[in-house]
Amino acid sequence: MNINVRRYQDGDALAICEVVKKDVLAETIKDYPQKYIDGLVKNHNEEFIERRAKTFHVYVLEDNKKIVGVGMIGPYWDSLTESSFFTIFIDPEYIGKGLGRKIIEALENDEYYIRANRVEIPASITAVEFYKHFGYGFKKLGNIVDNEGIYRMEKYPKISNNNVDINQYNMRPYIDNKYYDYKEFIYQTKKDAYLKYVEHYWGPWNEEAQRKFFENFINQVKDDAYIIQLNGKDIGFYNGLTLEDGAYEVGNICIIPEYQGKGIGTKILKDMLELHKEQDIHIQYFKINPVGKLYERLGFIPNGETDYHYQMIKPKEKVK
């Protein structure tokens, strides 16, 4: 294998499209629905690549003159002090052979990177761990996928070569397929979090009954549930939902025992409150749980109760 890195040349577009298609169909498809994959392949056509090549600096990886990888860098929304990576794909036949590092090194030696105070990456779910290896962390509220199905990651080249804060967390959408099965992890995490409350109100934990209850629960929330990760380790799960009246309901924030007491759950809640500040936000908690004082400090006010729960609401912020 003789890998060469060079700048884009006229006539490269078709080969780049083929690399993108192969990578997407082999790797990205593990984390996204078929409709998303079809759109991604369709949009990365020759015209799209040629247009980007006129605006960004494009680098390709060659193996004996065969293009096997691509990466681009350019200004972040025309900024003179910020840059962004785009369209980073590797032929799946070459994954695990160090080509990803080669393309990142090429981009980080480019003038757009060297001049930048900040570099952003719109990262697919599939690529988050890869970018973390190179010191890219999550933007404020970038640790959940946006409406384009991507994360927003960033690095500050002139400040540090490693911008990954150990307190930064990642919320990965819940996936249940042949590549990822988080169902048992969520069940055990939820059991650890609520065992004492269930036994306080209803007696000893009934595993069979609780398994049935959980199946109904996960089927209801699976499209609005996330796995919480810290430094690549699964440490909990979160679920929330926008209601029919437009309000937002915080469901569960459950952290595994060894990561409790570190403020992670509170940080996640604060970020969710910021994300949904233009909506009324509902939350409830077991009456024997002292967490209500925290909710009051975060702006929640009483909004009713059930036999076992107190209910609270944080009114939406007024638009200035």
C-alpha cells in the first residue's frame, strides 16, 4: 500500500463520489435510517463536489493513483478566524489502516486550520469517537444530534492541542439493531436508579413484572431516548418528549452508580432547559426524592401531584 496525500484536481469528483458512497453504505448506515442514507448519497454528486472544491481546500488520499479518501477544510460561514472540516470519508476497504489520521493531519496543516482560533466539525454519529481521538470536543449543546442528524464538535488550535474536557458528555440516540443493543443497559441503569423508590412504594422488586413494564416503556420512548456517554463510556440514559401542546417533558436522567455525585445529571438537565427554554418544561419526581430543591433553584414551580410524585413546571422564557 503506497498512500499519497495531494490537493484536489479537476477530474477527481467522480472518484470522490464513489468513495463517499462506499463509506456511507458500509459505515454511516449503521447509525442512520435508509432514507437519510439515500439522501446523503444522492446529494454527494459530481456537481456538489466540484462546487465545494471551488470554495474549500480539498485533499484526497491515493493508493497507487486510486482515490481512497477525501477531506475538506474551509471558512466557517465566511469567518476569518474560524474554519470547519467537511466531507471526510474513507474507502471502507482501507478503514483501520491509518488513513483517517493522514487526512486529519493534512487538514490540520492547511492554512485554514493554522489561521483559525476555532475549528468546527459537523460530525455524524458514526464519526464522533474518531474525532475525539484528535482532541475535538462538543460545542455548547453540540453533544446531542441536531435536526440534520449530526453532532457539532470543535477544537481551539491556538489554545490547546487537546480540547476534550473530561466533564463533557455525549448523548447518543438510542439504537436497537444488529450493531447496537442498548436495551439491557438501559434496563439495568433504570433499575439501579429507581429500585429503592419502587420497593418503598410497592414492595420487593418483581423482576418479571418490571421486565414487562420496561418493554412497554422502551417501546414508547425509543425515538426520544439517548445513551449518555463520558469519554467513550456508557454512563446512563436520558429521555424527553415534546408534547402535543408544544410543551417539553423531561422524562428520565439516570446515571450508573459509579458516575453519580459528579454533577453530570445536573449538567444534562441544565443543558436541556437551555435547549427547550422557549417551551414550558414539565418534570416530576418521587415524593421521597429530595431533588425538588434543585428543581426549584432551576426555576421550576409546583404544578400538581399524584399519589407518588410531585409535578413541576418551568414556564417558557419570554422572547425579548
